[in-house]
Amino acid sequence: MSEFKLTTVEEMEAATNRLLETGAKVGADSWQMRVKNQTPHCKFGEEGMCCRICTMGPCRITKKAPRGICGCDVHGIVGRNFLRFTAGGSATHSDHGREICHTLHEASADGNYKVKDEAKLMKLAAEFGVETEGRDIYDVAHEVAEVGLLEYGKPFGTQVFLKRAPEHTQEIWKREEIEPRAIDREVSCSLHMTHMGCSSKPEALIRQALRSGLSDGWGGSMMGTEFSDVLFGTPHEIETEANLGVMVAENVNIVVHGHDPSLSEMICEYADSPEMIAYAKEMGAKGITVSGVCCTSNEVAMRRGIPMAGNFLQQENVVLTGACEAIVVDVQCIFPALGPLSKCFHTKFVTTSPIAQMPDSDFIRFNAHTAGENAKAIVKMAIENFKNRDPELVHIPDMKQKAYVGFSVEEIERKLDGVTNSQVDETGTMMPLVDCVKSGVLRGAVAMVGCNNPKVRPDAAHISLMKKLIANDIILVVSGCSAQAAAKAGLMDKRAKDLCGAGLKRVCELADIPPVLHMGSCVDISRMMVLAARIAKDSGWNISQIPLVGCAPEWMSEKAVSIGNYVVATGIDTYLGVEPYATGSSEVDGLLKGGLKDWVEACYTVEHDIEKLGDLMIEKIEEKREALGI
Amino acid sequence: MLLFDIVFNGNDTMYAEACEAVDAAIAKYGEEKAIGFPDTAYTLAAYYAETGDKITNLKEAKAGLEHIKTMMTRERRLDSGFKSGVATALSAEILEATKYIEGDPYEGYSEGAMTDAQIRELGVPLVTGDIPGIAVIIHAAPTVQEAVDLVKSYQSQGNFVCLVGDIIDQLKEANYKMGFNVRVYPIGKDIACAAHAVSVAARTAMIFGNITPGDKKSLQEYTFNRFRAFVNAFGPLDEKTVACGAGAIYYGFPVITNDMEYTPSVPKSLIKLADVSKWNTASLEARDIKIKITNIDIPVSFATAFEGEIIRRGDMQVEFDGSRIDSVELVQTKEPSEIEDHKIEVIGPELDEFEVGSKNGIAYVVEVAGKKMQSDFESVFERKFHSWLNCIEGVMHTGQRDMIRIRVSKEAFEAGFRAKHFGEVLYAKIKNEFDAVVDKCQVKVYTDQAMASKIRHEIAVPTFDKRDERLGSLTDESVDVYYTCILCQAFSPSHVCVVTPERLGLCGAVSWLDAKATNELEPAGACQIITKEGVIDERLGAYESVNEAVRKYSQGALERVTLYSIMEDPMTSCGCFECICGIEPFSNGVCIANREYAGMTPLGMTFPELASMTGGGVQTPGFMGHGKHFIASKKFMAAEGGIERIVWMPKELKETVAERLNATAKELYGIDNFTDMIGDETIAEDPETLFAFLSEKGHPALGLDPMM
């Protein structure tokens, strides 16, 4: 085995620069160039104090003009913008969850989609109060899906999954009146509250932002995760590889990108069929390689070991390799830039969802009934496109790392069971983890999530923070593009244990895990909520007492704010490397960075100095330990 | 108190005690006073392995303590906890060394430090899994009975048990048999004695694992991955014990305790369990030790731990003595139709009918059949009888073929042990270990004297003669294949033995026939075929195919070995060799020392010191580990002239090999009674006296070319 060494950000950047040379040759645009054109950014926008909610404006707040035309002050404007931002994220995640509910509703024994994890379906049925005794599993699946769909619009009551939280957390939500009702209602309510002439009181707006976030994390996202597991299998540890080097020059390369696994699962299925492989050979390729970008990549990596070509800011790079026959996308985080970029190469840019339609793409409308045919057509299209490659332009950076992924809560539980002693311990608990934390072997945990953002040197914050934390015996659970940054660097290789402090290293050895655990895509942050709840229940601590913090050092999307809100509202202090558009209001900013503590026992910290951000998290973890007397 | 603080405090206390002891010793004896432990080439082995520095006197001990101080970091991180744990063990080792200044401080009470020879003796059983694990039990059990039960539970599984603290008194109170030979090893009373257990782990890593002293990381990886030790610490715990525990956990040895309050739990590392009766299972599980279960239906225990048990005349119910009365043990291949599987027959009286303390004859014949059975395997099975029968608690077996002696203790007899149980044991072990070639097996135990005589003379002796004829014809030249043996690689990752008909494995346990059988039994196992091809130099015994095999199975660590030279690319050793030979430049010869020999050799080194020159898969020209049996081989350092180079060996070894060695000398050089020309410790322990002796005897080595 070759010696293990992390891939550095410098090496990744050098690889990107080499690809950008190809781009320059073919006259391609790039995000790096567009960032230059867009900076400096509008200060009013950045601080959240530009209001475009009615056509009397737009109004922007200055010293001279402290109120908008309607009289709303800066706190109202910033608060409303913040809530709308959250609602956008919550709607997006939850709509993804809803799509999966629909797919489950379409599942059948002989259809495109089947129930893969029956045990999980049964568990959900029990939670949702669906009768299972003596019923066909597909009947059960359809009814569970229906009940799930009702969570989006039910007229009364709150989200079913809230019961998964510890009593204490549920009490807080009740007390603070932030228990999420129907998911769609929270989004609608947010838009309603922020309409011209409704709420302008920061407390009310932020409270609703938490509630709308919670409807995502403990509602839509959680259903997205759970129903995906039912359909495609609950992830378990699996070996894969990450970074552009996973693309294979001799093969037809299909890259899946987006978030919804329904499409990518089908593509993987067909790309792996003997028929398609034979066809690829007929067309002059050696085989077919499917790789992924963004969270779709996380979904198929976790369940099938499909390699990860890269994360958010690497999406253009896959096309720039000149070896991408098709980049097939579903929803969210897809650069419209891929359209024009693909035209500079032979690459087919295939959009598939009515939700994400873009110019310069081949649109193949994908739905559950025709999923098989659609996927087959896309794979075929890619194969037939192989011959159109310009060999002159082909350059795949020889850069990849081994990664172990698939650490669902169930898998983490299995790993923890592996270190129990049958004479002493119960299995099926989080106690081994709690014991490691109590004894000080592990200092705590950080849930690191989120995107890339050109405002932060891409991947550098994720990777440097992770390295710092694991060296301090702090274990990481990660998802989304943060997870891919870790995988690309090599931090999901089990040999990365040697970069850890003695405590985490020993835990990695005994539990046979890498120090950074891949928990999935961005909807899978719901898994982290379940994990925190389980730890709280087993330890007897409140979630806010656990030496655990959240972190999104390079976040950029509306979804990220929705996530941040539900993570904080669940009691987990959250550390950001990029400011939300809220600094314009001392009241809103003050609430987010401090006031929330009185409501939900946690709040945000924002720090641009990444080194310092790491120190602050370690300090917080140690502070929580001290408070617990451990 | 937080766990790390307990460790830090315990470390501070142990360190202070060590400093005080060293200062007091310096005040009394002066800085230059030598310190160390008996019969080891590794000085203070734990310290040496960790730092690469040898502590040989009080001045160095003082400097060592300065170094230890730098390890005692105090951050709230496990790294500090581990370092402080190791610092505690090293401090304890120095403290212990000061106790040895005026001789063995444990004399008459317990065993104290283990010798290198003992560690090398543990090598083979540790490698083969005959010793599945090493239990270190600390402090007193809640009751004497619990102490006995726990120790017995480990011992009966073949584990090696080390004892520290008051549990030793508890076992003494219960009259429990202790000692290295029964694998219950009382170290000493003070918790600092735990350092001797750490020393065993450290020396194992250096001897078998070729770990370079001072290479901390490799040392830790070796102990963590390969040294299957664990700790059982009875409460109430205290800071010093927990600090030692941190060191143990660092090296990979989990700690199980019944003190439910003092510390938090750490999964798979620090396990709290009040019910001591569950400790055995919990400990083995925590260290991932799997016990090979041989369920043998006999009324006494069966475990490798009893292999070294000695039964004295007074404790003996009955004896079978082949030197006085016809006795024999034999394996015979039969047709499947002739055998009823698991039929055990006793032909003659049962043990009840023998007079207590009487001497008798016995014959037991194990009849086997199987599609893949070969008559060459008969002797392979037979050679195992010695070890199998010895594993029976209360039975002692020595010798082989028709020169066997067996004693059954009164205790075993009272527990219900009878002659038929010999059959049960032999049947079970044959079926367990050789199931790949034995389909059916039955055993006949003849206690009828006339029948035993008949079996000996009419069946066994002709069989042995035929076998000897076959064995005599088995030479390195007469066969087409040799075998690798990498049985040791679990322990000695870069060592490979090449086994030929005339050169058995250096541990003495694997002959060419054994290797052949092992290969048949487990085609992907430790013994792989080397087809004799690509002669490079016949004199040296250098072959391309041998080199290729050695390269492959040492994972590239070794490039070349020769079969017959100790100077040019000599074969490596794992560390568990029976003997070591080294060149003696004055006489152009070699001296051989065996593991059991504790005295000095004319090379100016004891066996442990000689042994530390090689092992761990390292080639050291001029030094070579080998089996006893190899000494009489025509191939013994044939490239340098052969056995006529042998100028010295311990008397006892000389006597053991005399008959065969003299025969070989006669055949090769026409020398009569060659062993009379070879020196031993009664003749010389220094090169000058030896040279004078050799000159007087006209030893042929003196006339040979110098070896270097």
C-alpha cells in the first residue's frame, strides 16, 4: 500500500488551474471569473437592509434614511429578509422530501422503485400510526407515504417526528411556540408574515425563522432521509473514492449532480447493466463510470459506493476535464453556467426536473413511471456521445483519495455495538460514544456541514478545521459538500487516524472508523438531529449540554440558513464562517448571535478567521465539558 | 476526580518513588553502581524499547528519570494520559531495578522479572495460539475462591497468567500451583511489579517483532496489534494502579475492574464489571481473543497451560515406563472399513486395578483412515502425542515411540481419570487438528502387559524401522520440494523459515514432514511449497526459487537466504529458536548455546545476549538460530565445513545430541566420539581455555580456514 498523505488544498487548486487553462482554450467562462465581475458585492444586500418586498421601493437603509417608505426600520427589514431566506431553504429541502414521498407512493413490487429497507418502513409505519399487521408491504408503503405527504399540509397539529426529540427539547419548542405545524404552512406563514404591512418585529420574525427551519429539519428533510432509506436502502459503511481522478479517461463518464436520489439511483442501475456496458464497448469505450457532484453524489456514494468527482465549486471542473459525456442533474445547487460551458465541449447537459429547467440543456422529463426508460435513454445518450470527445481537450487530474462513507445513525450504532462488551453493555445504544466523551478520550463532536462559497477559499476552511479538530480528539460528523471536501482531502480514509489526537485515534482503531464520518447529503443533517437526540436520551444530558457544536464554514445557500436555524433551535450552538445577510440590524444580529440562547439554549457564532473559528469551537466544547463536570 | 487527573496523580506518585529510590541507592552505592535484571540482554527493557537507551547503572537511571519527566505532560487530552501511563510504567521499572541491586528481592516469594530465555520459550506457543492470551491480574480478589476460579479459568484455556499484588497470597493460601511451567507467574506484591509485565511485552516486540529500540510508534503498533495481553485489576483502585492501567491501555491491553466508582468506563479499554465470574469472557472479548475450543470428554482439565506440569513420585497414582516395561505409542493407517469412528477400547485392566505407585507397561495405537491420509503423516501425528497428553491436568508424558514414560497423578485419578481417557484425548485432538486428512479414527489402549509387549515388538518396532529407513533416505538432494514456514509471522512479521528434510525449522517444531502435512492440511496456510529450482550455488544452498519465496513471504524484507551457510545470507530467525550458534574467532569454530543454558559461553555472551544479536527476521552473518535436531545434520553450516566447526556447547545439550552428532562425524570425517573434542562449560567459559582444550584434543576446526 502506498504511503498515506492528505491531498492539500494547494494541490487541488493547481489541478483546477490546469483545467481552467483548458477552459481558456475553448473560451469557457468560470465561476472564478464571475466572482471577479461581481465583486465588490452590494453592501446593502450583504447586510440585509435592502427591502424589495413592495413596489414603493426598493428601499435601503442609510444613516440619512433610517426607515423605508412604509416606515419599517432596519431591524424589520433585516428580520423579514432573514425569514424569507429561511423559508426559501425550508421550502427547497422539504419539497425534495415531498418528491421522495411521492416516489415511495409510486413504489411497487415490479415497478421502477421498490422498498429496499422493509424494517425501516415498519418502524416509520409505527411512528406514523399506520397499521402493518397482515398487510402487503406496498400497501403499508403507500399509506406511510400518504401520511407523510399530509405532514406538508395537515390542518391541525405539529410534525410527527418532533416526538423523536428528548422531552426537554420538546418542552422548549412548546414553550417558545416554535413547534412546527404543517411544513407548507410554515413556509406560507413566513411569506405572509413578511408581506408588506405584516410583521416588522425582529423577535417575531426570527421566531418564525426557527419554526420554519424546524419544519425542515424535523419534518421535510427528515422525511426525505427516511423515505430515501426505505426506497434505496439505509446506508452502511462502504468504500469509495473522491476527487476528479475517479473519472476514467477510457470510459464513458456520466456525472450525476443535484440532490434527489430517485434519478441518480436509476442512472447507476442502468449504467451497471451488461447491456449498456456492452453498448459502451461497441462505441469504443472500455466501460462506463458514473461519478457524482454535490449531494446526489453523497446519496449514491453512501448507498452504492459510486465515486465522488467533487463538490459544489467543482461542478464546472468535471466538464473542463473534456472527458464528461453527460452531466445529468436533478434539483438544487446546479450552476446555470453548466449550459454554456457544456457547449464548449462535447458534454451533454441533461436537466430532468421541472423544478430545475435551464437554457442550453437537453431536458428529459423524469418521473417515477418512466424512470427506467428515462435513465436508459440518458445512459445511451452519454454512450453515443463518447465518440464526439475531442481527445486534445481531455485531461483528468490524477488526484483521488480512498473514503469510507455511509455512516447513517444505524451504521454508527452498529459500529458502537462493535466496541461493547457482551458481559457488560447493552447493544443498540449510543453509550460507548457517551462513555468516550465522559472519560475525556473524546473531547466532543462537531457536526460540520454546508457548501462551498467563493468568499472562503474553497474547501480550505472545511479541511483545516477538520484537521484541527481531529488533532484535538474531537470527532466529526459531516454531510453535504463539507463531507466531499473531507473525502477529497483523504480525511475519510481510515489511515487518517494518524492525524488525530491519541484519543480519537484509539476510537478510530477500536471502532474501525475514519475520524470524519460521512452522514450523507444536506437533507441528511436530519440524521444528525436524530443522533443528537439519541445521545441526549442515553446520556441523560440535554442536547444543549452535549459537548457538540454545529459548523458551516463555507455555507452559501438558503437551505443552509434553514438548516442553521433548526440546528440552533434543537439546542446545538452553531459556528459559521460566512455572515448571514443580517449584520445590518443590531437587534437581529444580536438575537442570532446571543439572544436565541434564552429561547433555545443555543445560538450562532460567526467568525471569518477560520483558525479562530476552530479555537472558538474547541473552547465551547471544553466549556460544555466543564459545566457537566467531565 | 477526572480520569486524566487520577492518571496524572498516580504518575506523579510513582515517579516520586522512583526518584527517591534512585537517590537513596546513589547515596548508598554511588552513581556507577550497576543495575538491571537477571538474564536479559535488554537491560531495563521497557525503557530501552521506548527510548533506545540502555540503563545499566544508577547514573543512567537518574538520567532516565529526567527523560521520563519530559513525558509527563499534563494536557486534558488522552495523549497526556497515555504518555503519563507509559511514564508510570518506566518509573516503576527503574524503581524495580533498584530493588535488584542486592540480588533477587522476590526470592522465595515470587518470580519477579522474567528472563529472556523464558520469553523466547513463550514464543512458539504465543505464535501458534497455544497461549491465546496473557492475563495480568492485579490486587486481591474479593475472596480466595474467586481468585482461584479466575486464575484457573484462564489457565485452563491455556492463557499465561501474571500476578501482581495480594492475589499471590490468596493463591498461596489456596495451595494453588504457581510457576512459569504451569503458566501462572506470580511477579511480586508491589504495583510497580506491573513493570515486569510491560517488560515482557517490550522484549517480545524487540525479540520477535524486530522493533528497533526507541521506535515508539512501531512498538505501540506491535503490542497493540500482536501482543494479546489484558489486565484484570481488582478494586479498590488507587491512583498508581490507574496510572499503570493507562500505560497498559496505551499498549493495547484493556483493563477490567470491579471498582464501579473510581473511574468512568472507556469502551473496550476500561471496563467495569462487578461480577468477577464474568471477567474471563469479558476480558477475552475485550482483547478479541478467540479460544479454540476442544471439547474433550474427560474428568480433568485439558489445556496447554498444564503442559509443563511435573508430577512427583509421591503424587503419582500409577506410572507407565517404557524404559523398564514394554510400552509404545503408534499411529497406523488403516482402510476406512476397518475403523469405527470414535471407538475407544481399553484392552486390559483399568487404572483402578493397578497398585498405587506401581510401574507398568502400556501401548496405545491410534488407527486412522482418510482419503488424503499418507503414511508419512503417521510420525507427524505421533510427535504431537507428547504435547497432547501433557495438556491433561494431572498427566505427565515424556519421550516418544517405545521410550515413553507416563505418570498419572492421584488427584487426576480421584477426579475420575482412567486409561480410556488417553483414547478420548488422542481421538479428539487427531480429529480436531488433522480433520483435513483424517476421516475416521479409533484408539486401542493396551494395558494388558502381554498385549503391549506384542504390539511393541511385532507391530511398532518393524514400523519404526521402516520409517527410519524412509527418513534416512530423505535428504535435501532426494526431494524436489522444500517448504516455507511462516507460522511465526503473527509475531515476527518479516521472518520466513525454509524447511528442508535435513534442516528443520529453527524452533525445532516443524520438520520437513510436518511442513508437508501442514501444507496438505491447509494448502493456503503457513507452509508453502518451494520447488527446488535455479541453483545459484550448491555449496551454500542458494537457490533462485528459495530467494523468490523468501522475498515473497517476507513481504520484501528479505532478499536472499542460503540453506547451508551462517556467513553468507544466513537464514533468519523469528526469535523462538531452540539454539543459537555464533562464530568463535580464536578456534575458527562456532559455539552453540541452547535456550535452557543460563551460563556464560566462550564468546563472552550468555544465551540471551547471543540471541539478541539476531531474531525478528534480521540477518546477522556469523550468528544463526536453529533447532537442536539440526546440530547433527550433514547440512549444518555445510558451506563453512559442517559440524567439524562445532567447538563448544553446553554439556547438557552435548549429551542430548551426542549419539547422532557422533554418527554424522564418523560418516563425514571418520572421527570417533567427536563430542569428546567439543568443549562445554565444565571445560571452558573463555576462549583461551577453550583453545588450549581444543589443541590438546586435536579438534579439526583448528586446521580449517578462518571463517572471516
